[in-house]
Amino acid sequence: MTRRKRRNHSPELKAKVAIAALKGDKTLAEQAQQYDVHPTQITDWKTQLLERSAVVFGEQVARNLARTSRRCRRRLVS
């Protein structure tokens, strides 16, 4: 019996699979077969996406606040 070589999945594939899992159109088993990954891996990627998605929006909010504060300072100085 030959062992399968460890695979490294791209971040794009992980995101695609996790988003498909969130949609819930197919069962976990169907998705695992479609993407050729283990169902546990799909569950892990889905959990990571849910946990880290707030960071994406948090960074965006922080950038917007920084821009707004710079604009306010410019107006006060002018």
C-alpha cells in the first residue's frame, strides 16, 4: 500500500471550499468528493473562515477611521 504524498492547498482553494461549505448547497461528503479533500479538512477551513472573517472587516474599519481622522485634521488646520 502506497501512502499518499502530503498536499499543500492554495489559499484560493481553501477559501472556495470554505465558502461552498457555508452555502450548504451540497452535503459535506459531496463537497469532499468534488474537491478531493477530507470532510474534516472542509470543516476546519470553514471554522477558520468564520473565526477570521471579522479580522478582515476590522482592518477595513481601522483603515477607514485613519483616513477620516486625517481628513478632519486637514480641515482643522486649513
